[in-house]
Amino acid sequence: LPPDRMDTEGYLKRRNSVIPRSLSLSYNRPIVMQRAAFQYMFNHRGDRFLDAYNNIMLVGHCHPKVVEATSSVLSRINTNTRYLYDEILDYSERLLGYFPPSLSRVFIVNSGSAATDLALRLSKAYTGKNKVLALEHGYHGNTLAGIEVSHYKHKEGESYPNTLVCPMPKIFGKGYPDDGTAGRHYAELCRTLLESHPKEVGAFIAESIMGCGGQVPLPQEFLSEVYNMVRRQGGVCISDEVQVGFGRLGSWNWGYEKYNVVPDLVILGKPMGNGHPIGAVVTTEEIASVFDAGPEFFSSFGGNPVSCAAGDAVLRVLEDEGLREHARATGDYLKKCFEDLGSNFSSIADVRGDGLFLGIELSDPMGRPNTQLARELKNRLREEHILIGTDGPDDNVLKIKPPLPFNTENCDELTSHMARILKKHNAS
Ligand code: PMP
């Protein structure tokens, strides 16, 4: 075996003897990763990989200011919310400054899944209703309650009687034509679902741009219509901002802002701590108070000073380095590069998304989902040391969501390699 194969085989053997196989590995040839900085990762041989995929490392892998802030608190104190300390107050005040005044309370937890679970619990306690309206192909978390509302993880034949699933409000492809009426069309489908269970729905949960569903923005008017319907029958509205939040979209801090709505609860995670495990539910004072009478809400690690220092450093770096504006400009540039690629290669059927959260949907000559080409591109790019992912119900959407320091040179590197692979593919 060549030395690279040999190393990988050794890792795989050890891994398979302790880690369940349900935890997947990326790429046909998994990578042994050892170091990372900003938009670059390095394997055990020191080879550089361009990371166009990891939305968690928002301000860049191992950003020195985040590392410094986190380790300095870690070496001084780590404790929990039953004591008073500056870090949770500084961070909560700074974070809530990014939300409208109605969203004035934050529960800090340790993951997106924990945040989803808590948001659902709060909604049920507040409304007294158990049913949840969710979107087809949505993903919200790995807990029992999270899976129940995550159609993406539902297996054929499984039944979740408390979850009502609205068809994915997608404009392109199998979805609805882009004639301006899609939002209302899908909202009407929600109305039918709501009316079939009169006044039983306590919460509506949706990602503001669907990640696992294949980088699908919601059609305009969909959220505003559904929010009204859900609230009218006594439910609350949850926006899952785990994948797209914290300025990645360029024009907005949070995806819901794109649709001019204000949710009752917001779920945060992934980029919140730039890799440090922290998530949150941001909500109204009224909803947050439903647990006030007890039993106590407590999380051993949620809101600890080290996590709060990580979160606070992320927000400071975002501001100091103007990364949201950078995501908008770089995202516009990259989207244009992909659109240009689309005019040369008919397999690129749709380019969508905002800022540095883009999806490229691939079709075959008959207009069917081209899953095979998506896999080929992902794996060929990996061989050329560029990291991207694929997703969507047919796994035919390339997911581009890099650390925000990603620059126009990186965009050129990514798209020129893609062009070469597509040209070779067409010739073969
Ligand atoms: N919501 C969305 C939209 C997600 O993408 C994810 C993670 N993929 C989660 C929630 C769950 O977050 P975590 O993996 O941190 O539990």
C-alpha cells in the first residue's frame, strides 16, 4: 500500500473497533486531519486543504482571538450558572443586541440539538399544545424530540403522530414554479394541515434557509403567512438559525430577517462558539418565564464562563473584521462565478443562496437529479485538496458554506477546479 493509504487504513481499523459505524466519514478517501487555520486545514503530512464547507468555523479555524479568550478563562475559572460572573452577562447582553427588543431572554446550552429540545419544551409548556408543524426534509437535532420534528431523519414507515409535515417549500426542480406565488401556495398547504388538527399545533419550526434539504431558501411570504396562521390558532413560531446564523448570509444576521418576520423562539448553535460546543434559545420574556415556577431549569455546562468567552470573542471578531460585509461581497462574487459556470455546463441546474451559504443543484440531461455527478465532484475536489459537501433529498446539491475569511482568490481556486473536473466529465 502507498504510505497515505497505509496510515488511513490504520486509523480506520482503530476507529471501527471503538466508534459505531453509524458515524459517517467524509469522502471515499477519508482524511487524517491534524491542524487548521482560518479557511485552511492540514492533514498529518502537512498538505493544505481549502475548506469551502465548514460553517461552524465562522470566523476561521482556530482564530487566535477566540483561542486566546477561551483559554484565558479556562485557565482562570470554569463554573456554572448558579454563581454570578461577568462572562455570561457580557455575552448575553452582546448577543441579545443582535435581536429585536421582543427577544430579550437567552438560555445557553451546549449544542443545536439541546437548543431545539429546549425550544420545543418551552413551546409546549407555553401553549399547552403538543403538535408541531415542521417542514419536509428539515433537520433540527438528534434528541428524541429533535428527531420527531426532523423529517430528514424519518425512515420510511415510521410514524410521528405529533408532527405535521408541510412539503418542502422549494421553488426549483420538483418544487413550484418561480412565479411569485410559491410562498402563498405552500402556506395554503400548511393551512390545510393546521385545519385538519384544529387548534392543536403548539409550534411551527423551520430553518430559515434549509440546510440538509439542499440549501433551499424559503419563498417570500411563506413564513409571514404561516407565522400568522400558527399564531392565530394559539401556537408559537421557532426559527432554526443553527446553520445560517451569525452573519453568514451577508445581508442579515439571521435568516428570518430575509422574510421580514420576527419569531417567538430562535435556535442557535454551530458557529456560535467557532467550534466550541455552545448553543442557545433566544426568546421572549413571557415564554422564558414558563419555567419560573419550577422545576428549576439547569444545564451543567450551558452558559459556563469558558463557552461564553468563546461566544463573545466570535461576535467581537465578526464586528472587528467586518466579516458579515465580507461574506456578502465574497458571496456575491462566488455566486456569480457559479452562475458563469452554469452557463457553460448544463449539469449546473440551479445556483442559490445568500452570502457564503450557497447551493449548486446538479441535473442530468433529462433534468433528473444528478447524484452521481455530485459525488464525483465532491470526491475529485477532495483529491485536489478542496473540501465541499453534498446534501438534499437526492444528494445532488453541492453545499458551499466556508469559514467567513474565505476570499475571492479562494473562490477562483474552487470554481476553476470545478470547471476542470466538469470539462473532463463531459469529455469522458
Ligand atoms: N438544526 C440545524 C439546522 C442543524 O443543521 C443542526 C446540525 N446539523 C442542528 C439543528 C443540531 O445541532 P447539533 O449538531 O449542534 O446538535
